[in-house]
Amino acid sequence: MSGRDATSGRRELVIAVVGCAIAGAVVLFAAGREWVRYAVEGGGHVSAGPSGHDVAAGANALGFVMLAGVVALPATRKWLRRVVGVIVAGAGAGAIALAANVLTHPASAAGSRYVGVFSLSADPSVNVRATAWPWIDVCAGVLALAAGAFALLRSGDWPAMGRRYESGGNAARPASDASSMWDRLDHGDDPTA
């Protein structure tokens, strides 16, 4: 791989890792915010509704999967890195699906919490609507989906971690002279092992 290809591959890896980090952090932050709001029509009474933890219970897990991509993408190689890309893209699609459910059906997503807030079963004067946080979750899901798809398609040219991070199963035995120890250090091997 030429120097230009290595730099380009490194840059692409950084883009995918940053995409995973931003998407995961945003999903985790958004899940703790209010996703549904209740309002009595004509009465002006507005009540806070459930958070993303309550109406989209899997959002936290998907956010952690996206954050795991930050570590897994640089630590893996070849086909395993592509598997990580598929998993991150799947987490993004899952986050989009959870948020879309709340956006399209906020009353049913809120479920029993709607009854608990107003002590009403199906009062038509109560307006249940989604806040902006599910939309933010959708945007983070799209970012994770893009980062995962990018890793799936482009990770073949990305650099891998150095040999120094691999287990020492096939490492050469330490040499006796000092110059060969320095050469081993330059290659990422620990001459004291």
C-alpha cells in the first residue's frame, strides 16, 4: 500500500470511528430526554411525558453498540471489520425504527403512561405528540447507518493495528546483542518478553 493509500485509508477509518462516536453519544443523550408530551386541548394544561428510555427501551443498547464500533473498527481486520460495519449499520437502523414508531404513534408508544398521567382511558381532548428528541434520534441512527455501511464497503483499504497489539504467540525469541534488541523495539516487539 502506498503512502497516499495509507493516508486515505487512515482518514476513512477516522471518519467511520467519529461517525460511530457521535451517533452513539447522541442516541444515549436523546434517550434520556422527553420523547412524548401530553396537552389538554382548550385547557392549556401541558404535562411532561415519558422519556426515550420509557417509549423506546432499546435505544440505550443501540447507542452502546454504536459506541462499541469506536473500539471495534480500529481493532479488527478484513472480514471481521466488515461484520462490525454491518452491526453498527444494524444498530443505526434499529434506532431509526424505534424513533419512527414513537413519531408515527406517540399515544400507543406511551401506552399505559398516558393513562397514568391523566387518569383517562382514551379522552379525545388529550393531545399526545412527539417532541423533537425522536427526530434527533433518527438523525443519529442515519449517521450510524452511514458509518456502518461506509465501513462495510470501504474497510478493505484501511490500516490495521500494529503487530505490537497482537498476542506474542509467534514472536521471535530475544537476541543476545543490544543492537538486535533495538531492532525488535523498532518492529513493535518487546525484547524482554
